[in-house]
Amino acid sequence: MNDSRDSLPVLVIGAGPVGLALAGDLGWRGRQVVVIEQSDGSIYQPRMDFVGVRTMEFCRRWGLVDAVEHSPYPRDYPQDNMYLTALNGYELGRESFPAMQDEVLPEQSPQHRERCPQHMFDPILQQYCRTLPSVTLRYKTKFLGFTQDSDGVTAEVENIDTNQRETLRAQYMVGCDGAASKVREGLGIVLQGKPALTYTTNIIFRCPDLVKMHDKGKGYRHIFVGPEGTWGTIVAINGRDWWRMSIIGSEEKRIPTETEIRSAIRRAAGFDFDYEILTVLPWVRREMVAEHFGKGRVFIAGDAVHLMSPTGGFGMNTGIQDAVDLSWKLDACLAGWGGPHLMESYEPERRPVGQRNVAEASRNLGRMRSPGENAALLDPTPEGAALRVKLGKEFAAAMTHEWHTLGIHLGYRYDDSPIVVPDGTPVPFDEEMTYTQTARPGARAPHAWLKDGRSTLDLFGKGFVLLRIGGDAPKADALLAAAKQRGVPLTEVALDEPAVASAYQRKLVLVRPDGHVAWRDDQLPQDPLRLIDTVRGASH
């Protein structure tokens, strides 16, 4: 056994999108990080295909927007959601969405959501990590276990090709190793919630000409409703020839046979056609959140701490938010200015967000299954036609909640964080479909376009930023001096622009490296050093 005792700053277990995002953000900060991944990095069954607006804001930070926009997913492919009895059956309803090239920016962000399936998105993050000299990706390396002490973490890994084992020593370790997380298991942390909402089966099949075989036109998602209720979906994975059929299933644990799978594909289409099944993946739809998000010097993120129904596309996007929250805090502690309680803030900030998003995903599942039984759904009678119109309107009205989720993606807040200083303003309503920007401490700092063409979001990332807003904003020399005394990186930015003043509502706003507001006021605090100590996790 090779024993390497040189201590790494950060060891990341798992090179899915969350692990890669964490490594990328740490590498962007100049931090050395090693990522351990058991697979070779290939994606055979893309589980994610939706990159949310907040994740795109982070991609903007990393310089990856162009790469996502130029992924192989066709920019001119319409993103309609259709509710059907079959591809050549009745259309019950439809929510039309433009192709990505025609998507309009929301007023609350410099970016919009993107369609970039996991087998296209992961390689973008992977390539980004490879451009960062401080990031090392080690594929085909199995994580075996770990121990930790007050100074660091000792992990054992094994090269899958050679069976050679190695001991790695790190100051911190983060498990981004998915639903069956060995890191979570090693910490003795349990998941709480509902372990099985449905036993679903995904089938990726190839058929280049499927769109030409029916009259519904191009669309991203097709949801199939039968007399028994909603039973399956087909989505356009790559906008060309790859399709993902999902047999939704029930709480009963069973895996469909190949005959049943082919029967389901035939039923969804409504006709016989030639196709090639590429992969079949049975999986369990869950509603679970970990009781804790870490212990000591070991933390967990992504699917390792929250498992949710994919209805809404929140899973990966929530995990990348975890990664960005962890990254700046790890960087601060490694740099020496992070306080002794900074890492303790990860759980109270991110666990409520995980609970919120998991619950909303389950509500979306309920909306998708809302039609229930309708025995006359397919009847070629006036009564059947009337039922289809009624059900279609009701279903479309319910489902629009899932397609418009700006509030979920941008509206998460750290209201009860120990490193956020409340300003006494009322708690805003937690919006789901829409989002009203706020610079209330704990919230994501609002986007506003600056006169030079940048977004306010472009100002944030590497360290703390103090915005001095308006021509009469008080001088902040005492706060800058306090930050310098504690070694906290703090940049002062003076902005005298009406759009910024309107969005931020205060003359002084302190923004954290993750882009969330830490404090705001119209006057400097009486004790600037105390404020700095609070936001860096040095005081309770």
C-alpha cells in the first residue's frame, strides 16, 4: 500500500456535476483539490437535462456560458410540453416554450435557463476543471473509506485497473458521491423522509425519425395520460435521435420486463416503429434530506444530502448551490481568515433549502399524477370529447406550476444563518413560480444592469464586496480597515446608478463571495470589527 502523507487542502469524492462544480469553483479560487471518481466519467444514462438560471449565473462566473450555449443540443429545438393520450392520439393540452436560441432573459438575471443534458454538461465542467492547474481529476479510482481527526481526514482509495491502494491525507473532504454516498454512510448520517414515491424505469432509445411519424410536431416533453391516469413520459434527450421513455410506476417495487417496456413504448407512440433500446435504468423516486450535512472536517453535498423527484429539475441545480456555498467557506478556512464557526454555517444555510426544494419536487409529482382515473378518456363520443377538454384544461393549469419556477431557482435565502446579519425587515413570501428580487440579508444579491454593460452579479465571487450605493453613501474606511485587520478580502465598489439603488434599497450592502447579501444598512455599524467577525464565522 502506498501511503502519501502530504496533506491536500480538499479531497472531493465523486465527479458528477456537483463534485465537478465544487472542484471548479475551488480551482477558480486557486485552491488545490483532488477529485476521486470510480467511473471513467462516461454518461450512459443522462439523468439531468435542465441547467437552471442560478447554475447559469455560476457558469457565467466560471466563463462557461458560451460552452453551454454551444453544446450539441440544438438551439432551434422547441421546448414545448405536451399532454397526450399517445403521439398519434389525442392532444389534451400543451404549454409552448421557445427554443433555447429564442429564450428571453428574465428581468431578474443576466442569464436564462438552458437545456444541456448531463452527457453534454458534465464534459463542460470536466474540461473546465482540466484547465485549472490546481485541480486533479482521478477517474477509475474507488473510494474505500476514511477516518478523521481534529487536523484532517485520511482516506483510502484504490486504482480500479491495478488494484493498488493508496492513502490520501486532506484538510477537508466533501462527499459528492450520490444517493448511495459512502461518505454519508461513513459519517453515520441518515436520510429522513419518504424512501420510495415511485419505482420508475427510464429507457433511452434511438429513433432518428420519430418526430416525422406523428402530427404533434417537435417538443421537449410528452406526458402520457391513460384511463388509469398519468403513466409515462418521453423527452427529447438530445433534440435529434435520443429519447428517454419513463414508465412512472407506483409505490410497488417491480422492474418491467423487456416485453412490458416495448409495449409501453408502443402504447406511448400509438403505432409500431423501429427503434433501438440503448440503456434501461430502474430507479426509485425519493423525497429525503440528510439529518446533517457533515461532521467535523467532512461534508456532503448534492444527492448525498437531498434526494428528490426530478419533477421540476431541481436536483443537480440544488447540489451546485451546495457546492458554491461550501467552496468559499473552505477557501476562507484554508486562507486563514475563515473563523472557527464558518464551516458550521453550511448546514443551517443549505439544509432548509434542500427541504424546500425536495418538497416542491414532490408537489410537482403530485401535479403530474393529478388526472387520476378517467374511464371514458379514450371514448370516441361527445362525452369522451368533453372529458378530454375538461381534463386537458385542468391538467395544463396544474402543470404550469412546474414549468415556471424562477422563485425556486433564485429565491432561496439564508434567513437563519449565523453568518448573516438581519436588518429587521419582514420575511418575504417564498415565491415558487415568480421571483421578486430583494437585497435583504441572506438573499441572493439582486441583478441589475450597470451602465458599462455588466451585471451587478459580475462584481461578486472572489471575496467580499461592499457596495456603496448613491452619491451620498457614507465612507466605509472603518469597515475596510476592520476587514484588513482580520485578513478578509473585501473590495469596495461605488455605484451611483438608479437601477442598483432600486434593487438594493440601502446605501451600504455587504455581499459574500457566493453572491448572497451578508449585511446592509444606510450607515456603518458602530462596531465594524464585530460585523466582520460575524460574517467570517468567528463569533456566535
